[in-house]
Amino acid sequence: MGAPLTSPSPLEPAEQAYLARLGERVRGWRLEQGVTRKSLALASGVSERYLAQLESGHGNISVLLLRKVAQAMRVPVEDLARETGELPAELALLTRFAAGLPPEKVAAAHRVLQAQFGSPRKRRIALLGLRGAGKSSLGARLAEALHAPFVELDREVEREAGSNLGEVFSIYGQDAYRRFERRALERVLRQHDRAVIATGGSLVTDHDNYDLLRERCYCVWLKASPEEHMARVISQGDMRPFKGRSAALDEIRRLLADRDRLYARADAVLDTSGKSVRQSLAQLRNLVSKEEK
């Protein structure tokens, strides 16, 4: 992407404030998700230089032009920028009503709506964590104990793509994988009111997919030490996606450090380090049974 356009004349204070807020939102999201500017640049196809300018409150002038059009039309700028069609009138009113609530009441309003109209979130158990955490082994046993379907989301992604995961990444790339993952997750949620779902280790790095999972499922982070992750991956005979055993432990430590804050947003955490499958399963069942009461 080329160099961003610059304003031919000084900006008004309101315009400067708008770009500053936009930059703060982008930077805040990136830091909250633990995403580096370089990673966001690669994922979006936007240069790191432009992202730095955007985050510092010096975004592309075209953003301000769109804002001016919206102001002239007396509609929120997000209505013009929306990728989907028009919102139903009732939903638009509901959105504006929620936007006018004090911050401390927004979460309460969401809980009321979720309780009244939401799906039975706690009937779906989603297991999070890196490979070697026990998502497949514990998930299959938990599903059997609960008489619920067991779903491995990676297998559903392969169904969506018509290829194995390695081919999905090599042929289509990371962005396409996320789209397949989203479609697979939406399909699984539609098809199963009750299920145990083992997620891919990187799902938590996608803001939208993780939000959907947390909204519709009771999420449990299966946590383990880097050494335990390493031992389990070796025992599975699959070093994907690590480049060799000598560097694998360092890679696991890095991934855990990068994603710690994201995994910690789960509803519950179960540390499986030093525990047998039977012990971990008993604790997992106890966590789930408490939430069902």
C-alpha cells in the first residue's frame, strides 16, 4: 500500500480529536489482543508506517471526508461504513438506545438481553489452549460423560475448506483460514445447542471469532506448563507447526506469553500440569457441573 494521503490544509480541532480517538481505538484493540503492529500490518495489507500514523492520530484524510458526508446526511459514520445491508429499524433503535446508556449500565443491559433471548451458553463447553493442553483427550471424555457431541473445530475448518490445515495455510493463507474458521464455528453453533468443542490454539487471537465463542459457549482454558506442552506434543508424534525440537520449547514459551491475556479471558481456567487425564477430567467435570447448577 502506498503512502497515505495527507491533508492539504490544517485540520479543525474536532477533526484532530476524531482522528485521535480513532487511533486510540486501533492501538487499544491491538494492545488488548497482544498483537504487534507488524502482525497487524501483515494481516491487513497496510504498511506499518501507516498504522503508526493512524495510531498517533494522523489517519488518512479520506476518513475525515467520509465523516463529513455522514454529518451532512445526519447519520452515524458507522452506518455508511457498514459492510452488510441496512439494519432493521428496531435494531437501529436498540443500538442507539444502548449507545446512550452510561458505561456501567451497558454490561448490565447485555446480561439482561442474553438471559432473556440468548442461547443456553452453558450447554456448550469450549476448550481453549495450545496443542498438548488436553483439549482432544479431555474433550472427547467430557462429551461422553455429558452425552453430548464432541466437535474438533480444526476438523470442521478442513470440511469448510475441503483441504487439510497445512494446505489451507499454504494455499489460501492466514486470512482465508480465519474466514473458514468463522464459517465452521457459526455452523457448529447452529447445529448444536449442546456440545463440547475443542478449539484451535490460535482462535483466541481473532477478536471476532473469540467474541462469538465467548458469547455462545462456556469457555475453559486448559493450561499447562511449557515443558508439559512439549512432552505431550512429542508423544503425539506431531511437531507441527514447530520448526524442530531444539526450538520448540522456546516457541511454546513465546506463544504462551503472547496469548496469556487472551486465554485468561475464558470463563474458567484448569491447570492440567502434573495431572493425569483422569484427575483433570474430574476437575473439568466439577467446573462444568458448578456452572450448570
